[in-house]
Amino acid sequence: MLQFGAGNIGRGLIGILMSQAGYTVTFVDVVEPLIEAINERGQFTVREIDPAGTKETIVEHIQAINAKAEAQVIEAFGQAELVTTAVGPGVLRVIAPGLARGLQHRAELNLDTPLNIIACENLIDNSKILQNYVLEHVPPEYQAYVRKWVGFPCCVVDRVVIPAGKPEQETDPLLVIAEGQGQLVVDRAGFVGEPPVIAGMQLTDQLAAYVEQKIFTLNMAHAITAYLGYRKGYELIHLALQDPQIRQVVTGALAEVSAVLVKRHGLDPAEQELYAGRVLKRFENSALPDPVVRVGREPKRKLAPTDRLVKPATLALEVGLTPSHLATGIAAALLYDAPDDHEAVELARDLNEKGVDQVLADVCGLSPGHALAELVKENITDVRSLFSKQ
């Protein structure tokens, strides 16, 4: 099977699941030292850290090829039984032409076996978005083949993996350090042919509920913790969440989202409350120090109308709830100005040059006068004054 992206999620969730399911995992990446290390060693270690203890797993049956070696990538498509990605939402459009050429190669070989491509990205409709990108590059004469034989099942992927930086990762660059739990839930109906049987991959006929529960609960709370934490000068998520002021906003936003999800998907209120509580426990794990700038990166993407902050807030308004805490989180995201994040730099510039009304329209899809836009604007002054470095 092919895994595009040999980073933390690519190795620390997808790689370990697929290797343990019996696949030979071929990573496709552009980082040459990483590719060389995978090919030289043929294995890597995943260290899972939970409050109960630490477990290490050796992941074998792996190899890697450079995405720039187009002929090799195309050839690999002719033999692949499954394709997954973990490259980041913004990179899906970049890899789409290569995927299209690989699918064209399968069509030219006249392979009559299904191939399914799962985009394991924190994005609603992730694989469908990738499918649209790919089909833009598939020549007309091969479109029918791709639509018949290639599936793009959407999924929910969930695992906290810390970025490289620990001393042991300096000596072992392939080491992945992650929380013990991980989740990959995939839409059963999205597969062409029979879905593969993979331990740790859950199939569902109700993916929308899983997607919104995860993105509007976990990713939302993660983002708000990061943006408010950055405002107050915290460097790590677990330290930010210890701040009573930040925690009050995050727990309030979780309550607002939980009310929306219960109404929207008929979730059991008690089960949703437990899920939200587990989210906070995961963020509090000091053994997995997570930088706020990692969690907060690409704020414009996270402020999009369908993403983790604006979408649940607009849904709350639709069901008659006032998303006060979500609006505080959106205001904090708008004010996120980390100098090494190009989206944050653009956001700060646009706020200064265009004003908040135009940014809310351009980035969040909120027209002037929209109830959420007004609520966010009311919160911006408070965020500026109440959430500042000590």
C-alpha cells in the first residue's frame, strides 16, 4: 500500500495500523533524509505514552520513495492495494496531479481491481475534496475508469503525535512519540469493492456524526486553547489549559458544541459529555508537550466557514443557541499573529489594512451584520484586553 506523507501521523497512526494489518507500507515523501532512513533501517519505533505507562512498538515491512521520482510513484500505483494520505489539508492539491498520473497508469494497464484512496486529513469531506482535485488532472478518456474502479472514502483520523524535538528524537529521527489512543473511522459506503479488514480501522455508516463530533469538539477545543494560550504567552497546550481564564472559555465552548451535536445528530448527552471530558484529559497530558504554535498554525484555514470554529458557531445560532465562548475563540484566532506562520502574518496585515468586517467576510464567510460577525466583533476588544501576556 502507498502512504503519501511519512510524517508523524503517516508513521505514527497510518503506518503502524497498515503494517500490523499485513501490508508492506511504501511511504511517498519529499524529505530525502527521512526517505533514506526508512530504506536503510526498514523499521521505526512508535512510543505510546499514556498515564498508565509507556509502550513501544517496532513497525516493520516499510520502504520509501521520493515523490519527485515520478516514474517510481506511477509504477507503485500499478501494484497498490490501498492508498492513504497524511500530508496536511493544504498539500492535497499539490499531490493530486501525481495521484492522477498513477490512476491513469492503472487504467492503461486495464486493472480490473478496485483501489481506494483515503485522505487521512483533519478536514470535513477530506477524501471527496481530494477526489475533486485528482479528477481535475485525469484526462477525459480515463475518467470513466477512475469513477468505476477508484473509491475515495472519507474518514476521521485522530491521534496526538508530538513534533520532533525531544533528545531521543535527535538520535533516532524515525522515532514517533504519541498518545496511546488513536482513531481511524472510515465511511463504509465510500469504498469501491469490499472494504479491507484492518484492525484499528473502524467502518461506519454514520460518518458525518463522527466527523463533526471530532472536529467540532477536539479540534475546536485544541484551537481555542492554542489561540488564547498564545495571547497569554504560554508555549505548550497543557500549560495553557491550566490557566483558569482559558479553561473557562474552552469548557464553555465545549458545552456549546455539545448542545449543537446532541440536537444535530441525536448523540447521547452523557456520552458527548464524556467525550468532551476525555478531550480535556488528553490536552492535559504533560508527557506529550504540544506547542501552541503547532496547534494554532494556519489560522485562516481554521477560520474557514466549514471548519472547527465558525461552522459550529453558525450551527449553534441555527438551533437557537448563543455561541458566546466560540465567538471568543474566533476572536482570538483572528488576532493570532505568530511571526513564523505565513497565514497569521497575512491575517494580521489584512486586519490592519482591510478591517475586521472585510476579514470576517473574506476568511469566515460572515457578511457584515451577520449575528456571529457581530458577536465576534464584540469579543475582539475583550480578548485584546483580558487575554494578554503576564
